[in-house]
Amino acid sequence: MRIALVRAGGMTGLPTYELAIDRGGQVTYEGKAGVFIRGRRTSRIGTAAMNGLIEEFRRSGFFEMQDEYHSEVTDESTCVVIFQIGQSSKRIIDYGGEYHGVAPESLFHLEKRIDELVDVKKWTKGSVIRRLLHWK
């Protein structure tokens, strides 16, 4: 079992990073650009949270969604979601879909839910105190 999320900010200036969650709840983050912490960090999520996320993927109809949603607007951010469980695997590319109504709401929900579950803001935005300490 593996869940991955890749965000590329494009010309929007939004954060660019990768997240991966393995079967045991190990989270791997790689901050690339527009983030508070660049580089690799790891954390964990609990079994109940992992099982809940897997259930959300099933309820969303993830495997029935299109492989790609593409806005006609240029210079948008891109989000890639990958879900592998058992012999099933699917990757969905969402290019600007959230802001232009191209992709289904259930896909946006999964993208946001992965971020929330791993608390990605601690790496992309940092706490207020940490931001003040690093402010130049």
C-alpha cells in the first residue's frame, strides 16, 4: 500500500513538494520550492488515520476517475495523486483543476485530506514562532 501526493506550484508560486505514505504509516516529505522547510523530513500517522484515508479513497471512486484533469488556463499549479493497494494502482494528474472546476470535488477533497492528515503545513509554512525566528 502506498499513497503519494506531488504538488508543483508552477508560475503560481504555490509550494512545491512531495509526500509519500507507506503501509506502516511512515510519511516522507521532500520540500522543493516555496516551502518553509526544503529537503527531506519524515513523520508517522496512526493506523486508524491510515485506514480512514484508505476508506476515503474507496468512497471517492478514485479508481473510476479520469487519469488526468487539465485546465485550459496556463501557468497553473499541478497536483498528482497516486494510490496503490494490492494489485491496483492509479495516478491522477490534476492541472489547475481545483480553481477552474475541471476535476471532481472528491479529488480535491483527497488532495486536501492527505495534506491535513500528515500536517504538511508544519513543513510548508512552519509555525508562527518558527517563521519569526527565521525571518530576515
